[in-house]
Amino acid sequence: MGIERGSTTVQAVAQRLFPDKGLEQVMAELLLEQAQRKLVKYRSMARQFEAKYGLDFERFRQAVLKTEPGPEMEQDYFDWEMAVTGIAELEEEIRQLKALISE
């Protein structure tokens, strides 16, 4: 399938599924849904680490920097940091997408 044909197919499907919306609006809504799903995943990860260590990420980070963490704790640090960073980035992206959708 060529790019032009694929684009035509995407536009046709978008018009059928979202008849009252333009392609940019459809894309923004689909991206918003995906971002919200990922945000739930990252928040769940962060809560699991908070429960495991009984600390928020910043306190955990300080504790890790003061010690020589084992492999599990080190991996948890990187995974938790990814979750915290992902939460912040996704919250901003969601804010921007909601603003675009409400225009």
C-alpha cells in the first residue's frame, strides 16, 4: 500500500468513525486517549514503588545516592525515575491536547 493510498484510507476511516470532526481533531483525541492510558500505567508503577519502599521518589533518590544500591534497587531507581518523568511529561502533553481539542 502506497503512502497516498494509506493516507486516503486513514482519512476515510476517520470520517466514518468521527463524522463531525476534522483529521487534526481526530488525531488529537486519539493521542489524548493514548496519553491518558500511559499516564495510568506510569502512576501505577510509581504507586507500586512507593508501597515497596515506603517513600516518595525524591526521598528514595536521596537514599540511593547516599548508599551503594544493589542491582534490584538500582533497577527500581531507573524504572521509578522513568515513571516519574513519564508522569510529568504526559501530564503536560494531556494539558496541551485538551487545550487543542477544546478550541
